[in-house]
Amino acid sequence: MTGVMTRIKALVAVTLSLGMMALSVPAMAQEVAPEKMALARQYVDLTDNASIFEITIVDIGVGTMRQIVQQNPEIADKTDAAVGKIIEEYRDRKGELLDQFARVYAARFTIEELQEIVAFYQTPTGQKLTKANGEINSDLQAVMQVYTSNIRPEFFAKVRAELRAQGIKL
């Protein structure tokens, strides 16, 4: 589960970074046709099985709680209640984040491409892919960890051999 959380956090960071880059574009360049934005948002809604917003808000709440309680353990119950209340306030703001995600997709794809993407994700295969993505990403992360663990010493040895061939002693 930790790998999934790390992957989700990384995805959120990347997506938020892309969203922030989109926000930094001059206002005129940011304008997206409502139809295009609606298609992009439809795609985001179709593929939000990981509930990134909820996970992120809860993670922020846990971090806030941890930070406050470390310094003030005597108010743990009150802090827990306050964090819960604030999390509830943020639940209604999910649309803001998903709209920013949609804006990123709308900036990268044409209306026709977005129509094709949405059409695919509405098919049984697209829905299966969406549901399987979490497990697939976890499996891919495991494969990548094994690969990098295996290749790292080999790569290092080859660089050392290349430097030795150039007369450099390490």
C-alpha cells in the first residue's frame, strides 16, 4: 500500500505542477473552449478511480495533525476534530482540482482527440484499464525497482572500466 500512496503522491505532484504551469501561461493563451474543457473534464472524471483529491486532503490532514500533536499532545482530540471538520470543508472543492487537471489535458489534446479518449474510456476495455491502473502501476514500479537494482552495479562497473581504459585510476 505504501508504494501505491507514494505513486499517487508523485502523480498528484506532477499533475499539480503541470496545472501550475498551465496557470502561469498568459490569460489569453489559457482560454479553452467550453466544449473542449467539458470533454477533458469528462476524461478526468472517468479515470479518477484513485480518488486523488480525497487521498491528498486526508494526507495533508494527517500531516497537519502529526505536526500539531507532536508539539501539543494534550490537544490531540481537539486537533483530530478540527482536522476532520476542515477535511469536510475541502470535500466540496474537489471540482477545483479536477478542473485544473482537465485544463492540462485540454491544453494538450484537440477536441477530436479528447472525443476519442473519452469514447475509449467509456468502453468496457477503457473501464477495465482505469480500474486496473493502480495495480498495474504498482507492478510496473516493482519491475522498475528490480531492474534498477540489477543494472546499477553493472552500470557503475562499466563506467569504472571506461575510466580505467582512459588511464584514470579510481
